[in-house]
Amino acid sequence: MRISKLTLINWKNFKKIDIEIPYRAFIVESNASGKSNLLDAIRFLRDTVKQGGGLQEAVFSLRGGISKIRCIAAHSNTDITTGIIVNNENNQPEWEYTLTFNQMGGGIADLRVIVKKEF
């Protein structure tokens, strides 16, 4: 199984990006272009499902909160979306997951992530 597509909306420096990932991919670009942010989106999806993790842990403990994740260009739609398609060994879509979330609450003690859509 391999990741064949990654979709990010309002993720760090990406306002919106859909990437078809070929069988072998190399990420090469100049400094501060988003290479690490792209890889962090994949790590984020892993962190939400790993044992002892979860969405709150992935957002707050590991990444410092919604304000550290959300794209600064997100004005009218502040929801963050991560999506992934995984293909099987025959290169057919096997599994697809999309998560849209935002922040709920205010102040220091009441911040938490709310899931807007998940499919």
C-alpha cells in the first residue's frame, strides 16, 4: 500500500493543494517552500491514529495548536482539511480519508479541536 494522493486546505503555508504522488517521488525545492510542511501533514495523519495519540494530541501537544497549523492566508474559510488516498499493490484506490477540523472555545483553558467533517 502506498499514498497516491494528498489534499491539504489551509495547512501551514498551503492555502489549497492537491498532489498526485507517483510510485517514486522526490521532494526538491528551494528553502522555505513547504517541503517540511508537506511531510508534516503526512505525519499529522499518522499522529491522529497512533496508539496514545489522537486528534487533540496531534494538534496541541505535537504542533502547538491550531494557530501553528492554519494557513495565515485563511480568511473566509478557516477550517483545516487533510485528505489522503492510499492505493493497494495493484495501484487501485484502497482507502480514502478526509478530515476537516477547526478550533472551539476560547481562552487558554477551553481550547479544543472540533471535527467538522470526517469521511
